[in-house]
Amino acid sequence: MMQTKRQIQQLLASAGIRPNKRLGQNFLIDLNLMKLLIDSAQIRNDDIVLEVGCGTGSLTQGLAEKAAKVIAVELDKPLAEIAERQLAKKKNVEIINADILKNKNTVSPAIINALEQAHKKHAGRLLLVANLPYNVASPVILNLATDPLTADDMYVTVQKEVADRMTANPGSKNYGTLSIFLSATGDVKTIRRLKPTVFWPAPQVDSAMITFVRRKKKAARIKNTELFRKIVNLFIGHRRKMLKTCTKLAAGKLKEINNWSEILEKCSIDPHNRPEQIPHEDYIAIANLCCKYLKPS
């Protein structure tokens, strides 16, 4: 049984704790929305589900009814202990008390290892289904959209600001790294806008339920994901400058490239355009062409 607001409050009170604002703890308390999130994922009985920020294990209970394996990550130790007690009878649930991220650009090796072990037993998809903590939503989504660990699909609730960045189009103020990566590797759409009242404690902002479905053919167009990421970061890091100006600020491996004008010309991209105007297809073209001009690592 998924938990009501009152049940979550009682669980926290019995442990002598309160929601931690610093950790972005806003519990989804609308059971119909939890069911909608789970139903949207169309979880099959051989799928592996990663849940980030499982809290007291409310959503986890619903996920465990559908999936072959649920790996639920919770940074807050008291909450992880509550979730373990609540889900003690669910043999297909593994609660990991850890930070999902090793750093901003890397998923924790312990989580990767747990997912790899699960894949040895279950041949289904890897799904991210979660009410994501606000403070890690963007890096978690971005890392799971790129190598080496990629989620097949994602079904998440995030604050509206993150949702806007996920679904943004070129030329809009929210267009950036997140929208470029997601549109380059799959399809993103909004399931529903969420008011603060569906969470406890109620956040100061609206949220949204978002889906990302990875498309292997789209993702396969990127020859080198790491290089693609560096290219996008170079340009989007200076989003209001002209492209030709951004190339002069290349660092690290990208500094080896000295024929940016030729690359942009071959990609039929105007060097006077600004990074925030460039569609993901053009970033893929630039990155793929750059592969030819870089020495192997």
C-alpha cells in the first residue's frame, strides 16, 4: 500500500525527524498521481526500476508490485531505514543509503554496480521512475541520458523550472544542455502540471510529471557521447556569444581543434549564430565532425 500524507507524517514523527529542506524532501502525497506515474511507465515484469529519493518507500511499494527489481536510493539515513522497515517483505526491493551522484557528471559506482548485478538476472529495460529530489533532478536526468549508464525510459516528477529546461526548444530562454541531450537521444513530453498542494511539505513552486523515452536510432547518431557533451558544454557555457567567439574559448581536448571555421562551414552553420539558437542536430554534426580532427586518447 502506498502511503497517505498522514501515514508519512506518522512515520517521520516516530523516527523523531522532519522533512529536510536542504535535501529537497517534498513527499508526493497524492495517491492518484503516484498511480499515474507508475501506470505511465508501463512497467513489465522483467524490468529494473531505479528510484532516486525513495523517502519512506511509498512510491517504492507500488513499483515493487510491477517490476522484477527495484533499486531505491535514499541519501537520508533515517528515511532509508524507514523505507527498509516498510518494504522488508518485498524481496525484489533493494534500498541503498547513498548519494546517487559521485559528482555532478557521474553516477555513484555503487549504484552502477547494483544495476549491473540486477541486469545479470533480469533482461528487461532500465527505467527511472521517481519523485526526484529538487536538488539533484537535473544532473541525475542528464547522467542517465548519457553513457556509460543509460536509462531506457524516465518517468519523473520535477519542479517546473527543470521540466521547462527538459522540454525547451532552440531560441527559448530555457534551452540548454538538458534539452539538447534529451532531444538528441529520445522524446520528451509533459504528462501533467502539478500544484504544490500534491506534495508535503508544499514547495514554493509548481512541478510537473515528465516522460523521456530513449530512441536508440536517435542516440546512435552520436559517434562519441563524451565528445558531444564537451561540445555542447563549450557552446552552451557561452550561450549569448557568437559561435565563432565560443570556439576561441575551447579548453582541454577541444583546444587541439584549430579549424573551427571549416567545421562550422561543412555543417552549414552560420558562425555568427548563438549557441541558444542551435538545434540538437547541429550539435551532433559538429561533434561527429570533430571526431576526425582529434587524436585518440
